[in-house]
Amino acid sequence: GSGKSTRTAVLLKHAPRIVVFDPMEDHRALVPDHFEGIEDIEAVWEYFNEASREETFACSYTPGDDPEREFEELCKVVYEFGNVLLVVEEVPIVVKANYLPKTFGRTVRTGRHRDIDILWTAQRASEVSRTLTASTDIWIFFSQTEPRDLDAIAERCGRDIADKVAALGLHDFFVWDAIAREVIKDSSRLLKKLTPADRPE
């Protein structure tokens, strides 16, 4: 309820090729093409085979009874075709602090060579794989109050950023560039390459 999915929806409007792992169906109304359950995985392959020739497409996938297995199958499709934004809503459903599923791990580590970008959300920072957080360049922080989550943020981003997160009110947020190690201006185009205009005054 902090506003993560709403903020994600704004960003997706500026991404031309999207696949959303959407366990809570937060984006079903926004994304035109939808797949659901393991029985649809073959249809996802067929969809990508056609859609990969297009400049724009957007689909979402809602898992059934075996989210981790289905997520891995979806990641195989994404990695095979490349040139897409993979959105993973509620990433702790499929990862742990010390664990990434095999294909998603390969996507996190080497997906940039296949033009794959990853946008992920999580309620708890402490539940997210360190490999994933280490590879995250742009952070949009919403309020976190649990000491373990704030410690995880401090370990990755610094104690000053964790303190800033702890001071946020409900639905407040700020954007942090992990490469430049600075807070930057919010933009609906954060998925695009940052320019000097994106820096705060």
C-alpha cells in the first residue's frame, strides 16, 4: 500500500517492450496482453516469437500454484529473446536474501548483454537477493520502518539513505542513483538514460 505498483505503472508507459511477472495482477488493466498459469507458458513462447519483431509490445503473466517454477520458465523466454524490460512485482515471492533462481540469476548477471532491463518491487528490502540489489542502479525508495529492512538498505546504499527512508511518510518516496551515489529528481522516464537535467538543483 505504499504506492510501488502505482509508480511502476507510470514508468511502464515509457517502456516500449515489456513483460510483467504480476502475481497480484496489479497491471492487468494497463498491459494489453495477459497470460496466466503454467499452461500458458507455451503461448508465451509463441507470443514472443511474434512480438519480438515489433517495436512495441506489453504482456503480463500471473502465476498459478508454482510461482517460482513458472517464473523460471518466463525468464527462459525473456533471456532467449532479449531486448525487453522484465518487471518483477513482489520479487521476494521468487527470490530470497541469499538465493536467486538459476535462470533469473543469469538474467540479472548477464541480461544487459541481451538488452534486458529489470524493474523489481518488494515490500521488504531485507528479503531481496544481494545479487539483485548489487545490480540495481536506480532505486525508488518508499517508507520502510523495520530495522532489518533499514539495515539492508544501509548496507547497500549507506546509512544516510536508510535514515532518509525511515523518515518518509506513507506514499512519500525519493529516487537514488546508486552509480552517482546521489538523490536525483523524479521523472516518469527513469527507465531512459539519465542526463544532467535529471540531477537535483
